[in-house]
Amino acid sequence: MNPPAAMGRRDFSARMVGLAATPPLAGLLSRGQLDEAARLVQAQVDAGRLRAAALLVRHVKTTFARAFGEARSPETIFLIASITKPMTAAGVMVLADRGELALQDPVHKFIPEFDDGDRKQVTVEHLLTHTSGLPDMLPENAELRKRHAPLEEFVERAIRTPLLFKPGSKYSYQSMGILLASEIARRITRMPFPKFLGDQVFKPLGMTRTALGLGRFKIAETASCQVEQAAPEGGGVADADWNWNSPYWRGLGVPWGGAHSTCGDITAFLESFLHPEGKVLKPETAASMVADHTPGLAEHRGLGFAVGSRSFGAKSSPRTFGHGGSTGTIAWADPRSGLTCVLLTTLPARVSQALLLDPVCDVVSGVA
């Protein structure tokens, strides 16, 4: 696969015509609204704010797919950031289905050194629902990245970092909880987590263009993040050798945000929860992952998934599940309508959330 190349308006228009001739909409989706969603994305490309994006909306057997800017096709590979989290959670729940762990198991059962103070009360479920008390990022996060620390050091620091509150008492978004959930899986399977996730989740679902880390892909085969627009702690230093586009970060494969994927593969992942067939998880386990596990707390969370988030569109149902990513990505599925939406961009969410992700999702959420 060649590196993404910029396309002019004529190339984009020709590609739009070609894709429009693929699955007929047949009245299942509102074509006008989908065209409006595509127009919103293209407007940001035309304005010079957005370099690349891909959009895929699916309902039943009808698919609307578009690519924008430097993305050669809707199947361009992006660094998807925290959309990785529900994928990691799915890998952990494979082990639950096998009886090798349970949600209420204490973390120290698998990570014995995680046992002082309130850590003894942290369960696997707490890790997957952002209620463990662990921080989102380590206090020494930037320092670790700057010196290209291995993932094992992030794990070691997460095991020992202070808890922010009593486990289960609050919701607080925490990438380090997802990291320790993946460490539990690694210790149980004695297998590198990227390989385990590839074998047990991606391969059964036909996600051939997805990997935790780079896998068999090359950075040149992926869309380049607009790192100059990112927060400094997220790699927002254009010439830093640890930013989102660096070989270090792309290859590290952090289980909270280091996966690469495409619109089509992420749609297949979402649909495995809309219509669970047992390819990866038992149907009841898949249903549990997209149910609300945090009633009464600040946010509704499933296992790895957000549930009923406003970012999934103004007209989506409270049962809608999915996740966004700081690199400028969003993916969700609405069980009420059967609609799925994946929008992957190169513009960090701190800019694109209000500018692009929210407006597009608002439009798409009303098309079915």
C-alpha cells in the first residue's frame, strides 16, 4: 500500500460518484442527511483544517462510505486512540467466558503486588468501568514517553501509583485501569497482549486491517495525525520523537489507545455487539459489555464502552454504545435503530470534537 497522497476536488468528486454506486440506499437511510454529513467533513478539508478522514455509516445491509482529503479510501488505516479501550475490554472478557477470570475478582488475584491499602478492593469490573480510583495518565507520563519507556514500565508505575478515590465510589476516566486489565490478560495467557487480541478478537471478526500497535503495517500506510493540534501531554509537539506519529508511539501498542484500524473493521467490531453470534464472546457477555454498569455515577459506562453519551449524536437512543478517541475519532452503534457510525480523522478531538465530530454525529444519528 502506498503512502496516503493529497487529492484535489476533482479526484474527490469522482470517488464520491463511484462509491455512491455501491450498495443502493433503497430508502433505508436518508440520503440527504448522509450527504450533509459528508459535506460537513469535506468543508473542513476545503478550509485547510483537516488533512484526512473516513466516514462509514451502516444500517442493515446498506452502507454509506466516504474518504476525504489525504485518505485514499474509506479503508485508510488511522491511529484510533481510545476506541482501543472496548477492544481491550473484549479481549479481557474472552477470558471471562473461558472461566479464567470473573468481573468481581480482585485485581491482586492476578497481580499480587497490587495489594496495599484500597488496592485490595479494586476488581476487574472497576478497571473496565473507570471506577478503580486509578488515574487516567500517570504523573510521570510525559517523562516516560520522552525516554521511550517500554510498556512494562508503564505497567509497573500503574501498579504503584496512588489511587485517587475509594474503588467503586466514583467514575473517573482512567486509561491506567485499562492498562492493568490488559496486564491481567497477559499474565493469564502468558502471551503478548497484542497477539492475544489479534488472535481472539480481530481475526474471528475478519478485522484484517486492525492491530494493537503497528502489527504488520508500516507508518507510511497509515494516516498521519495532526500532532501540532494535540495537547502536549498527548504528543502535541510536532518534532518530538515520542508524538503520535513517531515510530516509538505507533509501535508501543498501548492497550488504552494504541490500536490502528479502519472504518470497516471498527464497524465489524460494533456489529458483533449489535448482533452477537458467538464468534468472539458469548451473546450474554456481549450484551453485558454494552449495558450500564455505573448507574448513579457521573457517566454511564459499560465494559470498555461508553453508553448513552451525548457525543453519539442528538438523536441516538440512551442504549447507544461506543467510544471516541483523542486523535479525532468516534465510533458508535444504536441498538434501537440498528445504525452504526464510524468517523476517523487526523484532527485531534480537542479541536475536532465541537468542530466536526459532534456535528456529524448529530446529523447521522437521525438518518435511520
